[in-house]
Amino acid sequence: MIAAPPSRRARLALALITALAVPAAVAAPAAADPVRSPAGTGPLTPAFDAAAARYDVPRDLLVALGYAETRLDMHAGAPSASGGYGLMHLASNPQVRTLDEAAARTGLPAAALRTEPAANVLGAAAVLRAYADQTGLTPAARDDLGRWYGAVARYGGAREPSAARLYADSVYDLLRTGFASDQGETVTGRAVTPQRGALERASSPGDMGTLSTDYPPAAWAPASTSNYTVASRPSSHRVNYVVIHMTQGSYAGSISWFQNPASQVSAHYTFRSSDGAVTQSVREKDIAWHAGNWTYNTQSIGIEHEGYVDNPAWFTDAMYRASAALTRSLTTKYGIPRDRSHIIGHVEVPGATHTDPGPNWNWTYYMQLVNGVTGIGSGTVNTSSANLNVRSGPGTGYAIVGSVAAGATVSVYCQAAGTTVTGPSGTSNVWNRIGTNRWVADVYVNTGHSGYIPGVPRC
Ligand SMILES: [Zn+2]
């Protein structure tokens, strides 16, 4: 394609982007303190404030939607599995066209909407405002967060009412609980009553109406019959593998993508990052289209995990533990050996063009859990200082991401060898994972054991 000179409209749009440009990353604070910025002062704050003001969309609604979709991650302009771009997941796929709609409503070029954070947020705000106007939301009612529910549900683009509700409820759950992103954007929790309208009658997302008949903890939200192959496993094909995936998209977005006949993909199960909730989309007897290899598809169960391979924020203990419980149950049911030759990543499927679950997936931890080492230790922080530094990995070379107070009780989800540290309990290289990407040196925690705690997984 030959590049045409920018039209006046495009030049104005580019000027707008420049005006909204997000400043370069703020210099990190001194290492002794937690690195979180004060409330509402992350690097994306100007983008959210500008978009909220321009289109009269509640700022916290925009932040919560972006956090639910991507944890506010741009992914350098790379698309999600369903063709969504940027931190607000502006989509361009056969069924959802929010990217094109944003371009039409803002006048911004699609390339900017895909890759520039400020443009991406502005485009999402324009689309949400248009949807709200179409549902009859009056200017006086725009401050009422609950009244935006219909616009949020439509933005998600789900075809099925239960998936639309799952999507919108995930945004409203975040508004209710509040959250802080790794970049420093914060939303304070508040009482909010979603005005669900017709979606109030859709089955609640906790159970999606029907529960799985294959695995009782799972909700059941069937994929489009265009996206899998009916079979009668294990009599038609032996089930020899469990294939581990990352969705490259949100939980609700992935479940609804499998319901979209245009996607031509599906998985048997999908796990949610925040709490390990699980939804089944394809019966285990049937062949889901997840591995990109027919031989492996016929012989495997495909398990998706909410998140993106390049952002460790999604890889929670809750998701690891819930997924490992399913895999353990599948290995028992189908007689699959609990080893890495049979529990494999998508990347390990012959001919795979995908890299998931990627380097942030902790196989050591996962396989320990699958093999029944599922204990959670606990201990008391023992330091002569007021606080103990929490780091992003098992060593003093990792970034400080927070602190815990002396005397506080911490849970230990798994332990690993890291840098050697001398503390109140002596000298040791054992580090304790006390949360998602949160680690403390074991010599500063009284666990009742010296070093490794029996029954707690290695990670
Ligand atoms: Zn995959």
C-alpha cells in the first residue's frame, strides 16, 4: 500500500495524541521503599484523565475495564488471541469491531489506536460513550457507574448473554473491590450496583447456569459447534496428554471467543487468574482445537490460563493450584503419567507456532502441585527493622515490590533456592514465595522449620 500524505483530520489527530502523550517512565524511587506510586499517579494517569474528561466516561470505569482486559499492559501493540489491541483491548475480528469504531469516532489512525496508550484509552472511551448514548444514558446519569453496565457488556462483544454478563461483571467486581496495578494506577473500592437490564436474567457467572458434568468445580459455557470435533473419547482416541496454554486474552473474552464460530479455536477448560475459577467449553469426550496439531488435539485435553505470556502479574498461586487440581484429576481419570512428557506446554507440541505458556510459567511449582505436594506454609516475619523488603524474585538482585511488617504472618505457597542471605535465623539460600511475584528470604521468617518446609512445593 502506498502511504498517502496525512489528511488535515489525521494531522489534528496526531496533534491530539502528542498533547496526550504519556510521559516517559517515572524515575524509580529510592530502593529502600516500596516502588508503588501514590494513589492515582501512575504513568497512565494523564491518558485516563484526558479520555474521561473528553468523552464524559467515569475515569475509574475506564481503568477497571483496562485492568480486567490486560492488567493495563500495551503488549507493545501485539494483538491478543482474539485480535484485541492495547491496554483497552480495542478489537478487530469478524464479530467485534471496536477498533474500527474507535477510529471512526476519534478520527485517530488505527495504528495509533493500536500502539499509543493515550490514543488506545481515548478510543475505548469514545466507543463506551457511544454505546451508553445508544442505551439512552442521559448526561445527568453519566456519573452513575452502575448505569454503564450495558455499554461495558456490549464493548466486550460476547455473543451469548451469560458470557456478556461474565465480562461486564468482571469489570464491576474490580470497581467494588478496588485494585492497584503494577504501574501504580489505583481504583478505590466502593459500593456500586450494576444496572444489568436484560442481562440480569442471564445465568450468573458463578455457575453460568449449568455446571460441568465432567469436572464438578467448573462452570459450563459451551463453545460454538464450529470450533471443535465431536468424538467419543477415550474409546475413539486415547487421552495421552494435557496441554497447558495461556489465553493471550481475558477469561471472559476467551470463553466468548470459543463461542464465536469465526474463531475456529477452543479449549476444554479455561482458568481465571484472580481466583482460579474455571469454565469448561468443550466436553472431554470431544476434541478441542487448541494445539495446532491434529494428532495432539485428538489425544489431549487443552487447558487455558487467563493472561499473557509476557506479563508475570497474571501467574497467580490461585490459578496454579486450581489448574493443578484439574490436571491431577485428569491424569487419574485417563491414566496419564504425571510427568513433563505427558503434561506439556503448547510450545512443546510438534510444529507449534505459539510460545505459551512461556518463561513466566513455573513448571517446577506446577508439577509439584500435580503430584500432590500442595501444602501452604505460614510464618511470622522476624526482623529488627520495622519492615522486611518483599522482592519480585528469589534473590537480593530482584526489584523491591513492597514490604511486610515485623511480626506479620505470611503464607508460603512455595520455596526456592535463591541468593544466600544472613538474617536472624542464620544463613540460607532459601526464599519463600508469599504471593504472586512476591518473595522474602526465609531467614527472616519463623516457619517452625529450618529452610524447606515439609509438604510445601518447590517453585
Ligand atoms: Zn496455546
